[in-house]
Amino acid sequence: MPKPDDATRHVASDYEIRISGRVGESFRLAFEELSITVRPAETVMRGRDMDQAALYGILDRIQALGFELIEVRQIPPTAS
């Protein structure tokens, strides 16, 4: 069975993560590496150039803080 090389295992991508509800300032401090937008019914977080380990770390923090995860999606790269 072929092993993935380092290039395929550590590919960085941009992600958008949505959680239910509005979060306060202490939550924002726990995720200061992300841009956070608070909307009426949800909070949207965006991370740039994250590998899968970083994404899973953020998802673990969301779970540990007891927030309801709505959606995680990879944002397609924009043409420069």
C-alpha cells in the first residue's frame, strides 16, 4: 500500500466553521488565530492556511467548550 508523501499530508487550506449561537469575547480569545463573525443565529469562523491537524485542534476546542457545530467546509482557493 503506498504511503502519502509529506506534500499530501500537510496541505494547507482555508476553512469556514459555523457554530450555533452568538459567542462572547472570551470565546473569541480562545480562537484568536481565526477571523470571527457573529451573526444573529450563528458564529462563523474562518481560518487561513490550516492543515488538518490545526483544523482538528479547533474542532476539539469547540467540542470541549460545549458549542454546537453546524458546518465545516473547505473554502475553494481564490484566483490571484
